[in-house]
Amino acid sequence: MRTPIPTKLCLRAALFIFCVAALAPQSVAERLPIKIFTSADGLGSSFINSLMRDSRGFLWVCTRDGLSRFDGSRFVTYQIGDNGAPPGIEQIIETRKGVYWISTTGGLFRFDPDAPLTAHESKSADRATLKAEFVSDERGALYEDHAGNLWLGSNNLYRLLEKDNKAIFEKIELGLPVNPSNSFGILAISEGRDGSLWLATSWGLVRRFADGKQVYYSIDDPRANALTSILLDRDGRIWVGREKGGVVIKPESSAELSLHEALTIRNLDKLAREGTSNDHINLPEKPGEILKYSDAEGVVSGRVSFLYQTADGHIWISTTKGVIDFDGRTFHVYTSAQGFIGIFHFIEDASENLWLGGVNGLVRLDRGGLTSYFSDDGLSNPYILVINKTVDDKLYAMGGDLSLSLFDGKRFQTIHPQLPSDAQALWTANPVFQDSAGEWWFLTNGKLFRFAATNDFRELARQRPRATYDRSDGLSGDQMFHIFEDSRGDLWISTHGIQQQFGLSRWNRATGKFYTFTDAEGFPANLAPSSFAEDRRGNIFLGFYEGGLVRYAEGRFTQFTPADGLPGGLITALYLDRQGRLWIGSAQSGLSRVDDPSAPHPRFVSFTAESGMASNNVRSITEDLYGNIYAGTARGIQVVTRRESHQALLSQRRPGWRLRLNGFSRCRRGVVVWHSEWFVAAGTEARQVFDASAGLGQRPAHRRRASRRFGTW
């Protein structure tokens, strides 16, 4: 059974499983859900050097002019050192003891939050001074290993020890062969799974074991292709950023290395091999294997400034050209077109938002937020009437000019079906639907148009209608309103117009004939169905534009009214969830649920503004993969969780939102896979993407392809 998603505008939201048909970056105009913070928002400076989230959940931002702390609502900027101290903050880390170490352009500071935090007078009237103790003129890369050792990398490697509340710098002799081409410096530090220390230096890569033995990976041209950053991923691989691309290493164990000398020298460039293929990225699997991604077809191009892994396992890479998201198989590239340029650093907060710092301020990417699509992305008309999927699981949308747009994973391909120039869609109608046989049906204010089956939009644009239907063919009227396909493949079409042309007809697929229901079957007169659903027993439910609900079973309609507990007002949406319960949306009485739709006297359970709904004007209903129910209301998206007793308002961002679960996901670069949620809005320009799974229960360990029954809006 398939039903269109009827509404007056559409938005889309998706649980993304990214995939890429090609590695080359695409020029896209999609608007990602980002917010940019600058000095105007309270940051010390719009130039961000690094970021850190502490154990208390605060976000610390190291800027060129002070250390800023974000508490979730506002920024507070602190001066480090006395009034004459240089203001540049380079890095901050929190040790497992709860002590903060801060590297500044004026040296190294230690801050103990258990000590009283006071705001002292300073030259900047709006700037408090953090009570941090000056430790040393030394500054550089800070890192704490799993054993609690604190390391500082500068022109030497130091282990920082504390004795009698004093910091002691223990210098570690690396004993590397001298490279006269440039001076030595440690740029980044990380730790392997075995506790070995990895150092990205200006001479090359160093792996130092606990017993002091080292493997030194020299590089051919340290000036032109220096190392810049380093990361241990959750699979134990070491990622190394360089001036030109980067490498990924599958480390050998100390036993596999069989180190006999204090220093073993290898050449990183000679050991590394290219790691790209035509359709995906090959990560190293064998111990000792090194793969390089030097300008991989324009993807990892330019200087890799920073590497970071988010909680979902994605690797984020900042480059001079933008930001790259690696999902474990493919690269997804974001550039200045999406608002990312000059990014130096990443950090993830507790809500899985990704924060990006760089030369132009601080960017928060809401990875569970909305991505917008506009006319630049191929949409012909910004006012979207309906959104749905084709029989081969591709998304299509119809614009206000009756243009039809197919989403290919990157942008929309738009056609204009051969409909009369004066054809229009009724208010809140679903003007287009592809049935299970692949045929296309267009509902207009004058006729019902039927086009031959095809999934090729270019072919559809060339077709003339296979047939047209109106009242003379057995329909209840000429102004087509809503369409629904039941589990038998028959189509239900409602009409809504003047001169009492309200009603309901069913097209029998076997005979190709229409039958219009009357009071002989108990169908109420002068009502136009605006929503449909089919329960597990094959009973058909219809909600009416004028209010009211009927159930069609064994050839007859049973009517339900507010006297039976049905919510009053226009029935905008019906949805049968995975438990077989019927959900009902009303334009004035909120959300209702029927636990046993086949019961002779169904019991209606109501959710209204009094019980926590954002609005009593519900426009659409759907369900996610975790059993949460979503209601699009006039004040945003409402969530009723699986526990049902708890209702959480997800968003009040924009009025008129409608939503629908299409049962599939789309790849970021063109291949459609698995599940996705598409949201439909009313009266706004654009389609937007939303990850409805964020924070709403445990995600499934394995995502399976699913065929989902469509409810009606």
C-alpha cells in the first residue's frame, strides 16, 4: 500500500547514511544548519586557534585576544596573565585531575578551578582575569596520555611533573638524526593503543615506546610537505595531516617490529602507497601498511590543518579549501559554499553538534539539524506542494507551478509534465502520485491525468497523458483532492469542489473502472476525504476536510464524531504506526491515538496543548525507526516518545511544518539507501533536512532496508 504525502509545502529531514558515487567534490548550494559566532557575540576575537570541551560541559575557545568560555547560552572572555600579558591563547587542555593547562603567546599557565575564581581589575573593562598561575615561557603542543603523563612539545619534548605545587620540565632526548634543512619543532602529539607516543615534528613522524625505543619516519621534503596534525582513530589507525594531503597508518605492534636498536629509521614517503579507488577509500588493514591521500582527485587537497573523530566514528579534516567528513568509506567535502573556510579546529559537544573554529569565527554545525535546498539546487518553484518517493525509492517534489523535481542525491532535476497551462492544484491537495505499478497520476482542478509507467523523468516530460478522467468517467467530481493506494493496489480519489462535487471514488485496478460511494454504503454526503490510512485488517480509515472520521470495513462505512471522542475540526493526517495503532491529527484539537482501530467502539486518547503539545493545530504525522511519533504542528515539530508519557518539543523554528517518513535514506553523492525522514512545511521556500534520531533513544546497531507503509497527511 502506498499513499502520497499531501501538503502545501515540503521540507525534508533525513537520517543520513552518507555515500558517494565519486570522490570528486561536488558544487552544491545546499544550506547546512550552521550558526556563526564572532567577537560581536562575546568571543575575545573572531580568530580561533583551538577548542576544548571540559568535563563540566563548558566549551573553551582559544582566540587571538583572550580565552572565551561558552556555557550553552553566552560567552565569557577571560584575560590570562596580568594586564601586560600577551592576549593570544593557543591551546587549553584539562587533565584527569581537573587542572587546566593553557598555552599562550606569553607562555604556559596552570589553572586550578577548585581555587577561588575571581574577576580582577584589568585594562579591559569587559574582561575578567582568570586566576591562572604562570608556569614558564615554554609553550607548544600539550597532551595528556592514558597514564596521566602530561607532555609538552615545542623545540624539545618535555614531560611536565608537579612537585610541591611546582611544575618541573623533564626533557626527553629523542636522538633524531639532524636535518639541517629546517629547525626542529613538535607540532602535534597523540598516543597509540599500545601507549606509544606519536609525534608530528618538522623533521618527520616519531613513534616513541615506553622503553625509550623509537621508530623515526623521515619525510622527503619537510619544508614543502611538512606534517601538521595527528589523530588516533577508534580502530587504532594513526592519521597524519600534511601540507599536501595526509597518510593513514595501521601500526605494527612492538613484537611485530622486533626493535633491537634504540632508533629505527624508515622513510614515510617511500612506504606509503596511494589509497584511493574509483568509488571509495581503502583504509589500511595490515599492520605496517601506510596509505596516502595526497590530493585524492581534489578531495584531500591543500594543507590538512586538523584531524578529529566524532562520536559516530566520522573523521573530520580541515584543509585550506574547506572541511571534509570521512564516514569510513567516502569523503564528503564542504567548502565556502556551505560556510566553511579557514577552519583550524573541531570539537563535539554533548548534543553531537560539531564546533569549528577558524579565521572567521566559531561555527556550530547542528548535525541533527536542517539542510535547506533552493532554486539554485534545481527546484523550479520555491513553493512546494507535495513530496514523496518513486517506486525505486527516489525522492520527488512538485512545485507550485506543477513542475516535478527528482532528487539525485546532490540536486534536483526538474521537468514540466504535459498538463494544461491553466491546470492548478486545490488547496492542501496532493497533486501528483506514482502508484505501485509505476504509473503517474496528476490531480488538478479540472481532471485526473494518468501517465504511463516510467522512472525516467526525461521520458515523463515527453509523454502525453495516457488517459484523463473526470465526473463523466464515474468520479465524484471534477476537482481532484487526495489520492491513496490500498494494499490491493486500488486507488481511492476524493474530490472537493463547488456544486456539491464532494465525495469519494475508488478505481479498481483489475477492471480499470471507477466506483463512487454514496449513502448506500453509509458514506456521508457533502464531505471530502483529506486523509487516509489502512489498518492491519485491511480496513480503510478516512478523515474529512470538514471534520469527522469513517472506517470502511466489509463494504460499509462507520462514522465517528466528537460524540465518540474523536477530536473536532479538519482531520489533516492519519497514520498507522508499527504497533498497529492509529494516530489522528486535527487542525484544532491536537493529536489523538486509537490503540485498537478495529474495535467496534474505538477509544480515542488525546494529546493537546494542555498536555504539552506545542499547538493544537496538527498538520501531519509520522514515526521514526525507534517508535517515536512526530507531529508537524503550526508551531513546529512535536515528538511523542516511545514512552508516550513524555512529550518533548523538538522545534518551534517555523510554522506550518509537515513531516513524513519515506522509509529510505539518500546518499550524499547520489546513491539512495536505507531509511530517511522527509519533512514537509507550508508556506516557506526550500526543502530542509533534519536528523530525527538525534537524542531520541538508542540507534539500531544495523540499519536494514525497510519497506514502510505510507499514511496520509
